[in-house]
Amino acid sequence: MVEAGTGSEPGLRSTVTVSADEPVFAGHYPNFPIFPGVCLVEYVHNSALATLPESEGEWELTAVESTRFLSPVFPRDGLSTELTWTGDGAEKRCKGVISSSRGDAAQVTLRFAKRGPE
């Protein structure tokens, strides 16, 4: 789910619960499943795409500028991501700070470019 902030909390937030039966858990630290970092990057990517207004046209991911994994994400964790957009014109950056009940789990910054005519 994606929601816009209001009042004293401007910005955008997305939320998701990590299902215990996610196929990515198979073999990823057997007997101690941890949600892979690449899945957290993809979560921010999908959240970013969901928050871009259609009126701005089509955008595509051009770079994963930075990632910082701060704490593990386990099966059944509820995740919330605060999204901050910067930039204008043909290039934008989206920073996502992912948190769980244990605090910040990751920080991901993505760069997007406006898709030109094909």
C-alpha cells in the first residue's frame, strides 16, 4: 500500500508485510531465514514507481546509487518505507528509508530518468 503524508508528516510512505512463504527464503540462510537485500532494493523500486504521478510521463530506473543495510528483515516483518523525491526535469532521485518494528532496516537511493520517445 502507498499513501501520501499529511500535516506534520509530508512525503510518501509504502507498507508491506513480508510473507513467511516467500520463495526467496528457501536456501537463504537455512534454518535462519533473512529477506535478501536485493528484495529490499526492489521494494523501494516498486514503491518509487507507484508514487510517480502519471502526469509526469514515464520514468525508468537508471542506477542504484546507494544501499545501506542496517538490520535484518525476517519472515512476517511489517515494513514501512518513507520515500523522498529530489530533482526535476529529466532526472530524479528517490531515497527510501525502510523500517520494521526493530528500527531502520535499510536505506536505498535510486536514480530515474524520463523515458524518451521510442
